[in-house]
Amino acid sequence: MIKQIRIKDYILIDELTANFHSGLNVITGETGAGKSILINAAEIAFSPRVSKDVIKHGKDKAVIELVIENSKHNLSAIFEENGVDNFGNEIVITKEISPNAVRSRVNGTLVNQDFIKQLKTYFLDIHSQHQTYTFMQPKYHINLLDTYAKDLYGQKLQDYKEKFKEYQQMQNQLEALKNASDMTENQIEFLKFQINEIDEANIISATEDEELDKELEVLENAEKLKELTGTSYWAINGDDGSIMEALGKIKQNISKASSLDDNLEELEQNLIDAIENLREVGSSLRDYSQNLDNDTERLNQIQERQYLLERLKRKYGGSLQSVMETFENLSKELNAIEFSTQNIEELEENIAQTRKKLESTAKEISENRKNYAHVLSALVQEKLEKLELPKARFEISVTDKELSSDGCDNIEFLISTNVSEDLKPLAKVASGGEISRVMLAIKSIFAQSDDINTVIFDEIDTGISGKASQSVADEIVELSKYHQIILITHQAIIASKAAKHFYVRKSQNDETKVDVYVLTGENRIKALAELAGGEINEQSIEFAKSLIEA
């Protein structure tokens, strides 16, 4: 769930921190006050693309930070894959929007937008009049049905999916074998020639060419190196006027001085250490100079080796790493070719037997889906009646499709809200008020089985009033037992059910500002009274109190 939203320099907000309740969170305020800003901020935090227009006028950047409490999902694998620190149950998502860039961080680590988009599927579900709700997407319907019925056929479905992966792998292998078997004898001979050419080169490593370059540079400059190191050695250790001779005299003087003042003992020791280090440097320079020879034979060997490696690099990818990878790929291709016709026939037989088992399992799963679809359709329709849609018809359609990773069924939610209309796909329901109630009905039924933490409703009361408002309020309260709910409403009946009530106010002095307050006590009663009656008076106050006490 969303524990906290922190916003800075976003649209009309200077700085804001809002802490949310685990149950029902309601946002109210006057029309045009900016109630959707909090919801939009939550969505933007998870969005791959963000308009720079959200930056507050005169500011350099906008920052949105969400603190998420994760109690349902094990995200260790995807966090590790993206190099994100795992802080246990708490996840901090930060979106920084500047004129030149949009950056997303998770637990302080910069991440790509695909990762942020993936996180949204775990934590956030938004429904507004201008956005497509998750449940309206047909591709999501099969997952909803399977999740709800997981205790009945969940394990069977999981086994099926694993077996289907094996089936696809065998198909890919068969295709590769058949493609390989179609090669001509000349193509096979050329393949073998390429493999032998690389193999006979005996490439030591992907950096062998770089190591040879370094060795060649030393050999080509052997005389100069010998002169430089030899001269340096004699400067350090020569017979007359050398550095070591001068340092020896200095050491004698310091030794005499330290015998007179023990404060110089540390300096004396430092000098002794320096002399010893310099003696080792001189010794190393002498050895290096003496061992350095003009090895013409080795020079020729390196040049010949470089010519061979350069030729291979030009033919097979431009680098030794590419040459080595090409060798591996060509070897695999040759191994595949060398499979006999019997291997192909055996694989074809295994594929046929596996498909037969998959078709049988898929048929069993399909029967279970059809049974559960019938039961769930009735439950959703019953819920729609409670939400003042007595003429609505709801059906979970199960139709055949080609065998795939999730079975052989197309699943789609169909609905008709009027007696005179046929059942249509859920996404084609036109009325805003009907959509809101249909979504509530479906969400309530599936609430205990789906894994989305937070559901946001933007003005769910659009197009409803009277008994429908009360029904929606009751259903939202029920839904909030299983999910965190954040909603914008204009209805006092719905707002009165909130575990936490936010009030949005816009002020216009030197500049336009939006502030968000948490309402409690008398302030909340006044806000509910204003929602209910349009003004605050004795009658609306009493009505507001009755709503809270109900």
C-alpha cells in the first residue's frame, strides 16, 4: 500500500507530505481545487513518460516520492536483477522531473522506466473517467478468473504452463534441426573449414591481441629502454657522484645530529628507509636493463601472430571475443547438423505426445474455467443488483482458441446494463456511473484473490445519487477490508466512511497554491455538511453527524 506521498514543486504545490491509511482514504474539496493532484502524482511516480509541464512555474524541477509498504509480493529477484537494494517491506520510489530529463529511483538506485512500469502492476490500480481500468482489459480477465479459482485448478494450470514451455523448446529445437538438415554438402564443408580455421589459431584469450601489442611495443623500443634504465641505475649507484653516495654522507651527518638531539631519530629512520627503497629501485633497474635484449625472433613471432589474429577478426566480427563466440555458435550449428534423421523423428514423436497431453490438460482446465465462470457471473450480477443496477446482466465468456501458454480459452467479461441491449465487452460500457459500479462489483468479488495493493478511484460517484450512493459507499467499505482505497468523491455519504479524510483547498493571492489538510473532529463534520447541503447550517451539520455515527 501507499504509506506516504511527498511532493515538491509539482504543478501548484510547493511542498506537501501526505500519510495514508491502510483502509479507505477519501479526498474532497471544491470543484477546481486540485483534488486530482495527489492521484496524478501517484500515477506519475509509476509512469514511464511524464510531461515537463508538471514542474511548478519558476522552479528547476519537480520531485514526487512514494513510500510503499509491500506485504504481499516477493520482489527479491527483480530487485537483484535491476541492482536495487532490498529494504524489506518498504519501497521508496522517487520521480525527478526536470526540463531536460525524467529520472526514476527505487530505494535510491537509478532505474529504467520499464522497471517502474513493472512495479506498478504490483501496487497500483487506477480507475477514472478518462483512463482504462485494469479489469476492463480482456487480456487481464483470464488471470482474474484463474487467480480466483487457484485452489481448484491452480496447480494443474502451473504444471501445464511448465509443460508448454518444454513443448515450445522442443519445437524450436526441431525447427533448428530441420533447417540444419537442409544445408548442402558444400555448405557443411565450408562450416567445418571455418571451425577448423578458428580452432587451429589456438586463441589464448579475448585480450590476447592487446597483450601482444604491449609486448611488441617493448621489443621495438628495447634499445631506448635499455639506455634509459641503465643510465638511471648508474645515477643511483655509480662509483663517483651517485645519489647513493650523496645520501650516505647525509646519513652520517643526520646520525651525528640525532646523537646530540633524539628528536631527530625519527627523521634519521625515515632517511634510512628511503635509502633502502632507493637501493631496491636501483637493483630492479639494473636487472631490467641487463635482461632486456633485442629479440628479433620473438619480434617476428609477434608480428606473424598479430597478422593471423587481425585476419580472423576481420572475418569473424572485429574482436577476438567475437571470433571466440563465432566459434561456439558454428560448433553448435555443426553439432545440430550431425544429428541423424532418427533424432528428428524421435523429437517429432515426443512433440506429438507432449501436445496430446497438453490438449487433454487444457481441456480439463477449460471445463473448470467454464464452471467457475458460471458461478462468478452470478455473483457479480448479484453484486450489481445491490449497487442499484437491477437490470444489468453480466457474463464471463469462455471461448475456444489455439493452444497457448495459458490453455485453450479466450476469457472476456461481457455486460449489458439495459434490458434492450445485448451483452457487450466490458470496455464498451458507456455510462460513467455504470462503469464505476460495475468496477466496484467485479473488484469486490475478486478482492480476496487479486494481489494489487492499492486501488484508486477518481470521482467514482459520477452519475450516481440516492440509494446508489449508499450502495457504493457500503461496497467501498467492504472493498477496503482487502485493499487500500484512495478515492475522490463529491458525495457526503461516501466521504463519511473514510478512515482518513483529506481536504484540498486552492488559494489565490500573489500566486495560486494548493494545500491538502487531514480533516478530523468538527472540521470533518463541517466538510461533510458542506458536501451534503451545499452550505453549512444546523440541518446539514446534523445530517453530517448522523452519517458519521451510522
